[in-house]
Amino acid sequence: MTDSFDEGVALELLSRLVRINSVNPVYGGPGESGVADFVCDWLTQRGIGFRRQSVAPGRDNVYARIGPDDSGALLIEAHMDTVGTDGWAKGDPHELSCEGSRHFARGACDTKSSLACFMLTLEYFAKHPERLGRPIVFAATVDEESEQLGAYELAKLKQELGIVLALTGEPTCSDVIARHKGVGRYLITARGKAVHASAPELGENAIYKAARICRKLEKHAEELEARPRNSEIERGTLNVGVMRGGIGFNVVPDSCQLDVDRRFGSGETESVARGELEAICRTEAGVDLSVFLERPALRGLNSGSFVAEMLAAGKTAGHSIIEREVPYMTNAVSYEAAGIPAIVWGPGDIAQAHKNDEFIESGELIRSLSILDAFLRKA
């Protein structure tokens, strides 16, 4: 219920979270350690016990459990890392600035708003355990913006923490997401022979070879687009995001790499999609494919009653929310893969995520807080 929470308090916590630079190392940032330390201090000040789970050097998940040990818990999880800040257009990307109803900062939408929402929810029910209808496991995770290693490791604690439902925080406008696409990220390397550019016929140009592969990948992307489907979530897509190769004007390049993003439609499997890419690579000698990341689609397995309860909580809180499907992927797939019914839900609009003027609207945090309160509160 909204009288349990104050928007000013929520925005102040969000401001403190975005002030800590937690750009994922893949974007050249420092990672999540500063936010993890802040969360630990914040929990300590409130007398809430917690643990740190090492995922990679200097990169820890933080988690806490409240409620009876003999009942299954709801996991409320949000990632601490953000994308980079190159090209940021609104002053300091790590200071929450307000223009009208919009609050700008890197992470304000994706997804430190969810993190703030879950921290305040945990604090409230730790103070009022008699009002809690089911145990909570709160978790702040690392590396969602790259390989989702934090969620993958956290899911291993399913039995230890008694997790029976998982709610992954992402900007969904508080709508309920039980199905989304999967993703494969692949490195395609073309190898040639380096020689002086004055006699290119003596070498083998790896960039030319990679360019021919690129044209075939473009044709494959068109084929994916033409495949029959009943909804957007069934549509597989492909994008070549980066080409890197060569060392200078006067050298025939001996190596060129393509970074390929492949989104899996709900009816596709990783192995089949990967096999199609491998077949393209085999059309040229000296071209190899390696897997950087593969995550399946979120399929909504055994999540029907969970979705219904969240929609009912929205109604109880006085908000109109819906169930829908989305094309992006989230940490929720790690929990579903571990046999936990999982949904994606949280404040903010994904349309604002990763942009150079990322923001969250006033009212979004308090709306999500009220819905989650209604879901967790004892009847």
C-alpha cells in the first residue's frame, strides 16, 4: 500500500545508488563493488543479515533472507551493473537530475530503480514481519549487462535459500513479463595470411573473407525475418555488431573478427540457431565460430499462478497492469533453468534503458512499491 512508502525516500535511495559508478567492466567501467559495499552497509545499518557470494574477483552478489525458514521464498533480484556512459547528454551521468517529472542518470531506469524498490520492500517487511505473507530473498547481482554470471551463480543457491518463485527486476512499467527471447553472442574469426600490401596476391585478406561472411549473415537475417510466426516473440533476429581486423594501410590483414548477436525466438533452440551460423562459417576456409554467451528464451514454465497473483496485486494496489511478452532477455532465464517459476517486473520503461538520456518518471517507483507490497502482504 502506498502509505507504507514515500516517493521522496525512494528517489533519495535511487540517487545514492546511481551516484556510485557501476559500469560493467565490459564497457570499461569499475564494476559493481561500490554498489555491493553500499548495499551491505545499508543492510547492516538496518540490522538485516546478509551474505556475499563471490562470482568473479572483486565482483560479489549480495543477498539476504527474511521470513520463516520452513516456507518457500520469493526471490526479488536486481542487477547492480549498468552499461557505459559514452555520449551521455544530461550532465553528470552519476548524479540524479530532475527535469519536470523525469529523473535522469545512468541506471535510473535500468535497473537501480528496481534495486531501490526491492531494498525498501525488504526494509519495510524486516520492520513489520507480522505483515509478511511469504519469505523474501533479496539479491543484488553482478554482470547482467554482459554474461549474466551473477544470476547464474545465485540460482545455484535455490535449495539453500528455499527459493520457490523468482522476480527479476527490470523496467517493465510494472507490467508482468513471463516470456521473452533468448540470446546467443558469437565470435566469428576469419584467418588469412599477412603480407606487404604492395603484393597482396601473395597473401590472403581476412577482412575480405569476413566481409563475404557478413553478406551471408545479412541474407540469413533476411531469411529469419521471412519465417512464419504468430507473434513478435517467435521472431529470431541476427545482428553483426562489430567488425575488427587489420593493423595498417600497408599490411594485408591475417585476422578479422565479427561479433554477432542472435536473438532466439520462443520456438527456437540454441543448438539449431548456432548450427545455422556454423554452416555459414563453413562456406569459407579458415573461418571459425566460438560461443561468447548463450541463454535460452524465458518460456513462462509453471508461472501461470505467479502471473495471476501479480496481476491481482496490481488491482489491489489500484493500478492497471498487464501480462505481455518482450524481445529482450534478462536474468530470469537462469532461475527458470533452475526450475524456479520466474517473471520479469519492475519500475521504469525499457524504452529509456541504455540511452544517452536514461530516465525514470516520477510515480514509477511508488507504483511498483505499492504493487509489490500488495503481493507480499499477509491477507
